[in-house]
Amino acid sequence: MTVANMSANTAALQIDGLHKRFGSRLVLDGFGLQVARGEVVGLLGPNGCGKSTVLNIVCQLLQADAGQVQLMGEPLHQPGARARVGLCAQDCALYPDLLPAENLHFFARLHGLPAAQRHARVAQLMDRFGLGPHAATRVGRLSGGWQQRLHLAVALVHSPQLLVLDEPTAAVDVAARLDLWRLIDGLREAGTTILLTTHQLAEAEHLCNRVALMQGGRVVAQGSVPELLARVPGQAVARLQSRDSAATVQRAQRLGWAVRQRAGQLSCLLPRHFSLREVVDALDGPEVSAVSVQALTLEDAYLEVVGDGAGLA
């Protein structure tokens, strides 16, 4: 679903005209975003672009200088609104000396769940997140992946209307990351509305229905991954190693290929899907020492729109 097709009454999260300054520094400059019910939206951008500030405002940990945030059509600043948002941050906010279920009970009690509802919800989440085999293990003795799995369950203990995931897999290994991806996929399929930030573009490409790219405190491009890939002037990319970059660039440009040089790597954006042999024959020069031809990814769209000067947060 595109922004143009979303109206305010269908949006789970509606953000309009957010401004925020820290001293003389303007961090958010008219930031706006919609997240539809049941949608997973990824927020990506370079260091300092304002992503964390947006999340802190949505989670009511920070007050905007101007602008409006609505959740399910109601202002987010009204009493009790914070309880309608669940936050799973990069750093686990768990009690290491308690058992998994004890952590869930504590946070459920903190959110005011009645005893009967609390016990049912904890049992449901222990089962849903596969925590049973570790029920008798103190949280501090669990691996980072299992701790983050429990942290995700804690963020859901009060059945929030919006789940905010702030780099949820940044501190875990590859196997645990894939495991968490499966859990988040399951939440999306169950209709959970999620706002996600990550520095891993492959993660956003896998998990998100839609991605918003930020720069300078505002959204500069957004859409599904195919919609963002359409902003790249090519259908595929050839990544090259060359002993004479200038000569290779000239040859590629004579062929009508857009050329990008980023982080010391030379890439040619191809007008169609060429085979490796077609690229090698087209360049036809001894200065090219290695070539790979790949499909476009979200990284290519990100670099095209935002660039690589600041790096990812």
C-alpha cells in the first residue's frame, strides 16, 4: 500500500510535521510518516538523520517541539497512550536474576494486567516464543539471541497496538538473527503493526512491507522495495575491480551505463540483465581484473537516494 492510498482513518500510526531541536541543532525538520494497520515499515538513514528521535517521540520518551503523532486516529499524547506502544530496543531491558516467566509477569504487572489475564498472557508468550526449554534458566545465563527473543515477548506482553523495534538484531549472531526474523515474520503475518529501524539493509528488505529513507530530519523517499529499486537507473549491477578505474569508467559510459564509485568500489548500473560473459565482452579491456553481476538490492536504492557519505546508523 502506498502513502497515496492510505487515509488517516486506515493508518495505525500517523506522523505529521515533526520538528525537534537540541540546542541549535535541528534534528527533525517536518518529519512525516504513515504506517497502515498490519504493516511493517522500516526507517533507514545515516547517523544523525533523526531516526532515534522519531522513535523516542513515538514511544513518548521525548517531546516534539512541533507536529502531531496519532495512533489509531487518536493523539498519542493523551493519558494512557504510552501503554498502547510496545518497545523492543537493541539493549535488553530485562532482569538477569529472574526467570523468563518472572520477567514477563513483572512487566505484565507493570502494565496493569489483572492476575488472571496476566497468567494467561505469560503462558501464551512462553509458548509462542518457544521459551519453555529455558523456563528454569535465569535470564542472565541465556545467550544473547534468547535474551532478545524474551525481550521481544516482553514488548508484546500488554498486546500493544504498535510494536517499535529499534535495531532488534544488532547484538546477536547470524543464527539468532535469522531466528528473530522468523519471529518477526510471524508477527507480521498475524497482523501486528511494526515500526522498525535497522542498520542492516538486508534485514529491512526481508522484513518490511515498506521502507522510508531519512536524511536531514525528514523522509526523502519511501515505498516498497520494488518501488525504491525503480529509483535506480538500471536493472542490475556489475561490480568491478580494475587496474585502471578511469579507463574502465570511460568505457562503461560510452556503453551508456551509469557508473558509481562508492567506498572504493566501482559499480556499473546495467540497462538490462546481462550475463557475466556479456559484461566482460562489453568492457573488453585488460584493466578489468574481476567482475560480478548481481540483482539490484535495497542497498543500491539506499545509496542512490541517500549516498554513502555518512554511513548507516
